[in-house]
Amino acid sequence: MVLAGRLVHRSAQSVQEQAAAEYMERRFREHTADVSRDPFPAMENALYLFASYFSEFLVVTVIAAWWPAIALGYGLIIFLAYLMEFMGYRVFERLLPHFGSQNVTARFMGVRPEKLLIVTAYYDSGAASPLTHPVVVRMLRPAHLAVLFTMVLILATCALDAVAAPGSGVFGIATVVRYASTGFILTCAGFLYYASARGEDIRGANSNASGATVLLSLAEALAARPIEDADVWLVATGSHEAWMSGMRYLLRSARPARDTTFFLNLESVGAGDLHFLEREGFLHAMPAGKQLLAAAREAGPEHGVKAGALRAVLSEAHIPLSRGYEALTVMGLDEGGIPCHWHRADDRVTAVDEGKITRAAAFAEAVLRRVGGGHGATWTGSDGKGR
């Protein structure tokens, strides 16, 4: 009600996002004194960043008209930089305007910690745009794969032109393919620019005030019964809409050990059928962490949370999974496998089911206690009794 009711929106890097962060900090402090608000710079617009990468292939095509070998080298640099940027590393993002955002972290320290459990939920809200229309959302992954194929095709034509003998007939064919591919990728870039300009700020009740609410429920539960064998960080990440900047900053600043750190990500848990994602990914399916997945499969039937997969859009677990960490996402999905009310104007408080948020919180606590426990681990059952 506070995040998605009193605040008109929580757009990344806005005054409203800062107000939401201050609210999360106050609520966390009701349960632990170890709370910090960590500021960081986040880029202004992620769609501009990726549209700029797409547009650079026009430069590659122009260079290829005179120096195909140089065009191939430049294109490879842009292509590899794009892949790194997509996996969450900062490359040419550094050249874009940045504005202030913040993560809010509440820490619950174990008596004899053997693991670090990081529970994340972004608290900013997105924007409804032509890019987030339900029909378009189902086309995002195929379109992105087509863009990547087109990039490779442009590079391949540059390579052909660089090695082909004059008069062989390859030049004309390669040029036609390259120009057609460039036209397609520039069309995609134009659509990204257009969608960015047509964005409308939304309330973001399900995405992701619901996940932030679960964080507060977990803070209350951990204050009452800590997990003795693990440290637990509850992190409300900011500027998710700026290409998951909060999650990227968390990994960049904390640098947690891969072998003892586990990420449990909470997104859009207030509507749809609750799932724990066994695999997710936009380019290729990345499996969830083995220990987290085993705990989720054990706790799922008790709390009514089913196994599922996410391929249509990206969750924040994309970043830790790409870096080799164990991670698992809990998310409510519709019949098409998409988060309910994802970046839509109807994502208001009235669209959220409080009972599902409660179930998601109980399920998340059960997973944490199973993974973090080692010396007489306990967890809360659906009847509220410790076990």
C-alpha cells in the first residue's frame, strides 16, 4: 500500500524511488540495527544503451564499403562488448549519463556462519511502453535471437569481402546480405528508441512491491528466529529498470565468494501461479543452483509453489547466474509463462493477492532455513509451527 499506493510511481533514480528506499530502511530497522543504504550511480536509460549498440552496425557497414577487414575488427569489438554488457558487465555503459540510486540492505548475522544467503527484491517500478505489450513480450526473445544472428551475419559478410578475390562474384552477394541485415537491425534500434520515448510510469504493485513486501516479512521472521549457521542479507535493490543496476552494484561492491554464497530472488509474487524457476535465461537456459533447487522442491508442495521456467523476460537472477553463483527465483507466472501485469498500467494494488505474498514469504523462509541450516536447522511450516 505504501510503495504502490501512496507513491505514484518508483521510477529508477527518481525522488519517489528514494522515498521508497527510505521507507524500506525504516521498516528494516524495526527488526535489526545492521541496516545500510548504499548509493551508487546508475545509467539513465538501458534502452538507449542497447539501441546504440544496434546502431553501431551501420558504422560497420559503412566502413565495410572501403575496408572490409577493418570493419570486421571493429564489428567484432562491438559484438563482444554487447555480449558482455548483456551479461551485466559495464563496458560502454560508462559513457552514458548516470544518476543516483541506492540499495537498502538488512543483515542478520549467524552465530557460526558457514554460508551467506542473499535475498533480493527490486523495489523500483518500471514503465508501460509498446515494448511491454503482452503480444510484444512474447516476441522479445525470438526478436533478440534474430538480432544476434543478424550481427553475426554482418560480420560474416565483412569476412567474406576481406578474403574474396576480386571478380569472384562474392562481393555483390555479401553486400546485399549486409545491407539487408543492417536495415533489420536499424529497425530494431528505432523500435527501442520509440518504446523508450513512449514509456508511462506505473505503480508497480506486483512488479515489484510484492517482492519488497516479502523482504519485510522475512526480516520479521529472521529477527524472531535467526538462522544460526548462515549470514542472511535482505537486499532491496534499486534501479532494476536501468539494466538491473542495483544487483550489478551489489556483486561489484560485495564480491561474495561463489562457493558459499546463495541468491534467492523474489519478483512479482503477488499475482499468478507461484513458481520457483528451475531454469531461466534469455539467450540460453541457465539452471538454478542445485542446493537452492533441492530445498525448493522439498518445500514447494507444502506451500503450493510449483516448479517452472522463465524464457520470455529476464529476472534479476540473470546477473548472479551469469557470474556462476547459485541462484533461484520465486515468481508468479501467468498461463503464458510471463509475470502477471509485467510493466503494465494495471499493475496496481487491487491486482495483488495478499495471500500469495504470504505464501511466497513462508516458502522463501523455508528454502532459506533448509539451505542455511546445518546444526539443528528449523523452518516454519504452513501451520505456523517450527519444525
